Amino acid sequence: MQPQPVIAVLAGNRPIVGLAELEREAEVRVTDAAGLPAALPGADILYLWDFFADGVRQAWPAADSLRWIHVPAAGVDKLLFPELAASDVVLTNARGIFDRPMAEHVLGALLHLAKDFGRAAAQQRARQWSHYGTADLAGASVLVAGTGSIGRTTAQLLTAVGLHVEGMGRTARSGDPDFGTIHASADFAVVAGQYDYIVLAAPLTPQTRGLLSRDVLAAMKPTAVVVNVGRGALADESALEDALRTGRLAGAALDVFEAEPLPVSSGLWELENVLVTPHLSGDAQNRLPALARQFADNLAAYKAGRPLANVVDKRLGFVSA
Amino acid sequence: MQPQPVIAVLAGNRPIVGLAELEREAEVRVTDAAGLPAALPGADILYLWDFFADGVRQAWPAADSLRWIHVPAAGVDKLLFPELAASDVVLTNARGIFDRPMAEHVLGALLHLAKDFGRAAAQQRARQWSHYGTADLAGASVLVAGTGSIGRTTAQLLTAVGLHVEGMGRTARSGDPDFGTIHASADFAVVAGQYDYIVLAAPLTPQTRGLLSRDVLAAMKPTAVVVNVGRGALADESALEDALRTGRLAGAALDVFEAEPLPVSSGLWELENVLVTPHLSGDAQNRLPALARQFADNLAAYKAGRPLANVVDKRLGFVSA
């Protein structure tokens, strides 16, 4: 009988869903980020149950036997450090699980902004009855930056409610089943002025960092709004705040920020044309059982010597389809 | 050459879109509600441009030549008084124009409640970063009360985003193209417990007044939410407020109220699980040109002796398809 694999589980303060089942399949070492250097030696697998945690790069020298890291999240940007990229360690993520809740969050954010429910809520607090005009989503245009599974599910949902959707990715192409036209991100400033809504749903990589630049913001319609469910650093957050504060841009719904938690000192909190949500668009809280099941399935594949699902291309920074 | 028809236009404070064009087609008498008794004698047509205005019933004895009343609104409940019903005067409304914006408003309200953006906004005002779980619309169930064009467009949009939709109307039937199953409103309390969302989009008639009764509210899931875009009096507003205040019902998005403007003293303003909007779901403010065009088209039909579009069945209280 083969020895059980050794799994270091970085749990933080989160209760580990499915722990008892895991312990039947492996030798499990539960740790926090501080304990990682002690937990890694001899471990075959690192399971980042607390996927917001830092500390893997710092503990890397202790990873003497590591063969696989699983992150139950869509974004793996915190793991794109050169030592891991250069190693043989396989990296997998939770591709698929967050697609639908994130697409619903984006649609809700577009409607929140189009119908100006923020204004309604402010009037409600003031017990003030005052009509105002709203915008239609039907026939409006939206650019979705990010052509992975989150961007595609979002595009499908927005198309279903009558928006005209186009995409943005590394390379320009046409005839895409979900996006029709996909623009190259290098052309972002050239095409940005065409859209009523711009949605950021791309992975954070060296190529996408700062994608929503000051130049792109300057090219957008002043009536346009931005929704970011990807990573805060996809946008130049300072330029974005300037544009929202001066009315250069009509509004934004931001679920992700350059620093999280968003610092109390951030000027974004106070902007009335911005909806701040605390990195919850994927609704991970209700998806812990699905995330645990996805890892258990991949662990079964690992133990059987079958290929793992959702292997991240460590050079690109995402699962390449 | 035939004499031009005489139109009394109840304008209130609203600028009349298309007035110059109307004046080429008819003798136009612009009035407010107080001036209606003086404007009606000899008038062939009453055009209620200020469709929120009262006063038609009070002025009715002055309507000595009236043949047609047009209301550029969907709901005609204020005009269902017996003298008009018993007369030969034809009543038309703005059927169709508000369908899509109202359906989008309903979808936005469902997402606002499912994603608890009200909580996000409260946290934002407190500069507080705190995760919370949200609900999915996909696979949730919704009952749409009202099987007219607004209810149908709403059902189509909610189906497109993955909700399971059923309808409620005067009589039960199955195999409906938009709703599948339609329940009889007499059975509301029997079926109310099956749904995650209940949308009120029915006309206000003697049969629908108080439809969302205390009994129906008591039968609903405690996690369910109500959206009302029809008329305030479709619900027992006091019972609804009780249910929302005690947590018997999870939330509501209310665009219409028993009294409008909603009185400053109403307890609904202060409920954190309620989104109050000031009767704007149809976004009439951006549809004034379309409303003016719809009346102009019907006026052309009137002058040519052709049948009018969107004739309300004064016994039923809505345009019967």
C-alpha cells in the first residue's frame, strides 16, 4: 500500500469544510501562515484553504517535497512568484465555481448603477420623494475585459438581458461564440470610448496590471461606468478615484481594490457614485462545500496518477483552455 | 373639411412634449385639474398628460361631448369610476411603453436584494470591510402577479437570467408561453410558500386590491422578498410593513404605495431591508417623447375613423388582449 500523501492546509481562521474526509485520504497538517515554514518540509501538497492568505513565497525554501499547490480561488496572482514558476510544482485553482455568482454580481451592479438605486437609498434615508430619470440596459454596450470562464459567463448573462457585449483579451479576434468581437488589450484606449459599461474580469498578470489606465479612463464616455470584479490592481486606482470624484466618469461598482481590506483612509468609501463591496462577488462563503468537493476530486485524481483538473499556466497566470 | 377635434390636456406642471404638433391636429385646451370643469365642455378628447393628477371624476358632469380619454400610463385605476364605466367614452392607455424599463427595474430590485447591496452601502458609509453571504438568482423561483404586458416582459427577462418563473392571474391555466403555470389569484395564500420572490405587476382593480394580504404574507417563506411595481394598494401595506419589521419577510423593493408621495411619517422609509423608490420603475421621465408619439398615432386613427389602439376594458380595468 502506498503511503498517504502529506497535505499542508493553510487554514487561517477558516473552519476547513471536509476536513474529516481529507484526513481519511491524506496526512493533514493544518497551519496558519506563520506556521507554514514548519508545515511544508515533507509535504507533497499545499492546500491554500485560506486563499486570501499571504506567506507562501516567504515559506518557499521549506517546500522541499512539494508537487502540487491548490488555491480554491479564481485568481492566483499571489502565487505568480518566480521560484514557483521555475519549479515543477503544479498549481491548480477553483475555475468555474465562481463564474455564475460573479456574473450575477456584475449584472446587479450594472442595474444598481443604471437605475441609480444609490440615489434612491439616499433619498430614502432623507424620507425624500423625488423622481429621477434612469437608464435602460437594453441596447447599451458593454466591454468585458477577461475572456476566461468568469468573463464568458458574464458575457452570456449580459447578452441574455439585451446588452451588446464585446470582449477584450490578449489578442484581437472575431467570431467568438460569447463575445463576437474581442479587442486586444493593447487597443484599450482606442476602443474604450465606444462603451456604456466596462467590466474588469481578467486575471492579474504582469500584462494586465494597470490595464484601466489614466489614458483609458480619459477615453471613456463621461456617462460610462466601470465594474471591477477581477483584481484591484487591474485599474490605476488613484486615476479611477480622480475620474469618479471629478465626474469624468459617471460611476463604478468596485468589489476589489489595490489593498484589501480597503483602508479606512481611502477616498473611494465616500464617493456617492461608487458602490463598494468587500470582495464578495464570487460568494465564496456559500460555496465552501463546492470548493472542498473540487479539491477532494482533484486529490483523488492525484492519488490515482490521473491528470489534475484546472492546472494554471504559471507563465500566463491562469488556466489556459 | 371636418372641424378639428377639441382636446382638453390636463398638463399639471409638466411641459407637454409634442404640443406644437398637437396644435396642428386639434384645438388644444391646456388646463390643470382645477381648470378641468371649465375646459371639458365641448371637448371631444381628454388627454391626461399629467397622469398622476386627480380630478377627472369631480369634473365629470362637465364632460358633455367627451368621446375619448387617453392616459399615458399603464395603470388606469383612478379612472375606474362608475360614471365613466357606464358611459360610451373610450379609455386608452400607454400599454407597452413601460414594459421593458419596469422589467429591468424588477430584475435590478431582485439582484439588489439577493446580493444585499443595501448592506454593502451601509458598510460603505461606515467604512467597514466585512464579508457576508449572498443569494443566487439562478434556480430561484419567482411568482409574477399580473399577466399583462408588464408581467409578461418581466417574466421573459427573469426567465432569461435563469429564474424559474410562474404567473398569477384571474384564472388558473397551464402551458402559458411566458409563465408556464398561471395560478388563480384566489389561490395566492395556498401557493405563496413556494417562491423565493413575489413580484406584483398587476393592475389595481376591485379584484386585485389587497391581493398581498396578511394571510398571503403569513404563508410566504421567511427568506422570501416582495417587489411591487404595480400599485401600492395591491398589498395590505400595513401588514407588509409589519412582516418586514419583524423579519417575518426578508425584504422588499417598493416602487408604489397606498399614498403617494409616501408620507414622511411612513415607517417603510426607515426599514433597512426595504428599498423605497419614488414610482419610477417605468422611467416615464425618459419616455415622454414615446408617450407623446403614441397619443399622436392614436389621434391620427381617431381622426381617420380607424379603431383606437390600447382600449381599456372599463369593466376589467385593463387592456384585454
